[in-house]
Amino acid sequence: MFPSGKTILLTAASASLALTQGATAEEFGRGERRGNPYVAGDMHNHNTCTDGSVAAGYTIDRAVGRGSASAGGNNFDLDWFTLGNHGGSGNRDCRFSDTSANLPGQTTTTWSQTLGQTIDGVTISSLKGTPNGSGTGAQMWRWQSIREVEYPTIVNRSAQYDKVLIEGLEWIAPGHEHVDVAVITGQRPMHRRKPGNADKMAEFEYRFDRADTDAIGPTIDAGGNQLWPGKDNVNNTGTAGHQKALSGVKWLQANYPLQSYVIPTHTERQGPFSATANKGYNIEHFRDFNNAGPTVAFGIESPGHFAEGGANGGSGSYGTGAVGGGTYGMSGIYTAKVGGLWDGLLGEGRNFFIYVSSDWHSRGAGGARDSFTTADFIPGEYTKLYVPNAGRFSSQHVVDGMRSGNSYSVNADLIGPDMVFRAKTRGDDWKTMGETLVVRPGEKITVEMQLTVPRENNAPYSFNNPLLVPVGIKQPLNKPSLDHVDLITGQITGVVAPDAPNYAVANAAGTAGASIVYNPSATIARQIPATQMHREHRGDRDGVRLTFTTTFTAGTKPFYIRARGTNIPNGTPNVSDTAGNPLLDANNAQVSCTDPACPTHLETVNGAKKVTHDVQAYSNAWFYANPIFVRPEGSPKLLVETNAELARRLGQRADNDHDHDHHDHDDHDDHHHDHH
Amino acid sequence: MYLFRITICAFGLLAVLGSAMAAPASEEPTREDCNAAVAEARALAAALPPDHLSRYFAERHLHQALVEAGNGEFDECIDMAARASDEVRERRHELLPGEKLKVLGAHE
């Protein structure tokens, strides 16, 4: 299936970078994961340390456990998991779930009730830093809960599940909304004797999260001297906030260039950026991030909150004031629009990729064990972010895989963990997502895609997809079905300089934001119906393997090819246009859910249940694959190439440092990996 | 009734949140803004019959609004309160005759 393109030396950071070339599938994985070229994870989710509904450990249990949870509810068996909870502070003890989760024996518990007690092997003796609230409102700063509660939970669960668990953050960025961040340096949760710590992650949160206004942080002596002095606690808003956010990106790039990522999330939700508030992003802010952090700021994330859609929209937690006025095929307009903001960044040749995660908080009207949700899905239930399986998989491989661009994002298990998306000209020198194919003008470029449509997803509904009923298709919601794949191409015209007039582009809230074109050359170059793909049935358990190849002719200009697929045919009323582009998802609620099995929690209009909440999410399913870049021989290297080379050089330097310091590795391995 | 019992203790628990955090910038919502929005939405919800499905949904939104406040995210608090108000005004969720929303209780 995969050509064996390279010999891979698993020695350190640079080795995992090479994995983007693809080794044989047979070399990967262990147990049931053996043979899967990609592994599924989630990097954005919440617990009661901030605004989630369940305990930190409970989220992990449901996300990576197998079978059923002990108190009921399905587990979702993810291969890796990053705990990506807000910055700031929280008053609840996150060793307990909230009462609203309806879990046996669990009631909302605050830090004020548990100080000094040893619970789950962890004793919190005091709330540290600047006093923040009193009584049941007494809050723990997140730098403390990252260090003293969440990371010990990660260590505990790592041993229990033998999976890759990472302590991350949903950074409440100065000047903007939210950003997924992880700093894996120091985290060795699988190491029995020295499991390390999440201090670097906590330090980032303390220094740069605008909701963390603590002015003290951890102290190093009885005199109160600070461990992390010099915090900017002033410039948290608007343009000054953006500059502080950039300082955060630069801090990561300078200190943890291969051990961190910074990925803005639900980027359209709060509308355009404001120079005087904290909201949104325009294209210039993503350009700033990528310029400041070429190996750490390499993409954006889809919205999450996929079951929030109601009769007036709201899917992805996007209201009418979001850029675009809502989601489109469960993605924000920046990524859903052909020629939109993402295509604008790719049109510069930037290493800028997209990712998906759950943004799990709660199930809305349901408790944590209910099969339905009117708000969020549990990690692994609906969304899966796939990164390359590196065999002896580690947290470093998660970061490397994301950075490489060799990843894809799937909703509703539309496709499985073994997608192949690659291109070549001659011989067997395939290039995959995130890589660049160098061609001679006039050459034939062969593009191949292989994907498996699983037999089942996690939907609790077996009635037919109500969005497809009007076009005469009977497709049970719990049986994934692919209608077609789009191959989207766009020209690459070079990096836009910060002083160029088109570096900043005017943005707009609402549906006006959906009309902004950032890359007019982007187009759906090929649409391949699933009915025209080679089809191989893989038995009742594994679904259907689909394969197609198509060709392009190399021109004299660089370009990229990205892919998306969906269960929605072109021109489906209230769902897609005649070219196959997703419409504003609020339109889905124009369709009634008329099957007798349509659940009671759907929104109603004049007594008719509408396609909303989790039924909408399972009805309107998409996947997105990151781009393959193509440039003519002799043309300047693209930014995606030079930034990959930068990462490679940094990895080699880390290797050399590692070799040099090998004698005291255990004490100085902040910049290396989990070896387990 | 069970559907509403599950939110009551959390409301009480979170209502007393104090704050020593730095004052947000002028355009940013404050705790007072959040509390006012929650109070307004709660009054709207209370006008619905106790067994109306939209009242249940609204109270779940209000619970989350207070959770957001507990995290210092007052903009999200106000957003959740607005959802609660919209839920009540538009009666977005209604049970059809003979229907019941089944939510697993903590004791089940």
C-alpha cells in the first residue's frame, strides 16, 4: 500500500520528522493499531478545572478507554489525547465531576471544600498566587491546576492506558479568542521513576494567558521570590494584546521550536479582530503568527461544539455574528470556502494546515452518560484528528505529525485511519500531505487517494439521514457513506510581506464575511463521485475501501492540491450548492426530521422537529485533508519547504546537543521525547 | 422534578463567586454584566411551566453561564445567558404528545 521510501533512524527529533515520507504500514503500531498508518486523537477538550462538566480523569477515561465506562456510556478508544483546557482560573475541584453531569456519586465540589485532603493521590494544600475569590468562589490559577492536578492525572492515566497523553492548554490569547497550545517539554508521563512535569506548559499559561491575571505565580523560597518573574499583566487587549500574543508565539519558537504548537481555534466565532477588544482573527494575524513561529504556529482548528446547532444556527457554537454567520459543513468559513482565508494562506506557500477536535465541555441537555447530546461530543466520539503512526508512538510524534501537515481531520467517522493522499510524477517518489512535489512543466502528475469508509460510526441513530431524504437517498445515520471527494487546487503566488498592502485584509462579521475571496485561483479542480472509485469490500467489520487516481499536467507556476469529502451530494436542498460547496449550516434546520425515531431533544418549529443538534452533526459529515504542494523544478523553494528544513535543522541540532549531553540525559532532557 | 433538580445546587454553589482578578478592559463584559444577564434569563425561564422542555434547556444554559463565570469568561457567560433567553422566547424545544426527554439520572 505504501512504498518504503526511506530508512528511518529512530534516534531523536529529526527522525520523527522523516516519517512524513511514509514507511510501510506493516512497520507501524502494535496490537490492533498495527497496520494503521495514522492514529486518531483530540487536542481540545475541557473538564471541571475550568468550564467543562466532568472531572479531568473522567474525560480521559471516556476518550481513550475501550468498551463501556464503568457507570455507563461508551468509551471512544482514541490513540492519543491532549488535555487542552482553558487558561485562567477555576473554582471547582477537577477531581470531581459537576453535578450536572449526572454521574453516580459525583457532585460539584469546590477547592474551598477539599484543601488539605488527599484525593486520587493528590493533595492540594493551598491556592497559590494572587488570592482570587473567597469561599466556594475561591479559584485556583490554571498554572497551579496544570502542574498539580491535571498533569498528575495524565501520569496516572498514562500508566493505566498505555497511550500517549499530553498536558496542553486552550490559551485565552491576548487580543484574540482561543488557541490550542501544548508544550511537551518535561512531560514524561510514561516514565515510571521520573514522570517529569508540565511546568513549561504551566509557565506559558501563567505568562501569556489573558485570563490568568495572577501576578505572583509559583515561588522558589520563603521570601516569595518568583520562579517566573517578569510577567506582562497589562497588555491583554486589542492591538497591544495581539503583540503580547505574538510574544507568546516567539517564546515558544525560541524555547520549544519542536516541542510545542500554537493552533488558533474556532477562529471565526467572535467575528473579526477588534483593535480595542479581545476577539477574532484576520488573515494578517495568522500571517504574523506563522512568521513569528515558523515551526510552532502552523495552522488553525475547526470549531468543535458540533451538536450545538439549533433552528437558527449555532452549530460549532457559531452565532450569526461569526465571520460567515455560522458554520458550513461543520467548518468555519475560513476553511470551508474555496478561495477563502485558508486558501489565501496556502496561496503563499505557507505551512498552514487545518485540524479538528471536539471542544468537549458537556452534552448540553444530557448528562455525561446519555447517548444524545445537544452541545458537544466526547473526544473521539465524532471528531478524529489523524497524525502519522510512528510505531513507538510518543508525544513528540503527535507534535511532529501535526507540524508536518501529514494529517487529516474527520467528522462522524466518514473515513477511517488508513487514508492515502499522495502525488508523483515519475518513478515511485510519492509526496503526501505537507510535502512538495518538484515537477517539470508539462509533466503528468498522478494523484492517488485511498480511503476506507467504516461500517459504523458512533451515532446512536439508525434512522435515515433526514437531509438526504429530499433527494431520495436512504442512508442510516450510523452507517457512514461517502458521496464524493473534491480535489481543490489553488495557485501559489508567494509570501505576502508584512509591509505589502494586501498583508492585512478587511474582514466582516456575519454572512458578509463569507463573500471575501483571498485566493481567486482556488477551485474545485476535480470531483470524484464515490460510485466512480474502485471499490473493495473488506468484510462486515472494516467497511469499504475506495481508491481513485487522477492526473494533472504540471504548469510553470507552483500550486497546491487539497482534498475534502462528504456524504452530501451536490445540490442537496438546504445543505450544498450545485458545485458541492456546503451552505450555511443554519439552513439544515429548514429540513424536518420526520422519522418516528427522531429524538425528543431536537428543536421544533410549529411542532415539527428540525435537523438540529447531534442529528444535524451526523447528517452533514465531512473530512478535510491537508495539501500537497507542487512547484516547477528550478523555482524558489516554498515557505512550507524552508520551514520544514528549519525544523529538520533544529532537530539535528537537538540530536547533537543530546549526544553531547548524553551522560546526564535524565536531568537535561527537556527538549527531547518520551522514550517508552 | 428530576429534570430541574440537577441544576439547583450548582446555581447556589456558583452564585457566590467573588473575584480578585484585574478589571477587564472597558469593552469586555464584567461579572456584573454576567450576573445581570443570568438574572434576566432566569426570570424569563421561571415564567414557563415547570415541565416545559424549553425551561429545562434554558436552565442548563444558565448553569453553563455560571460555570463560565467561574472560569472568569464573562463573555461566554453572557453568550450562554442569551441562549437561555432565546430558548425561552422562541420555545425552541417542545415535547410532542406522549413524548418524554429521557435523561439518565445520577442514581441510574
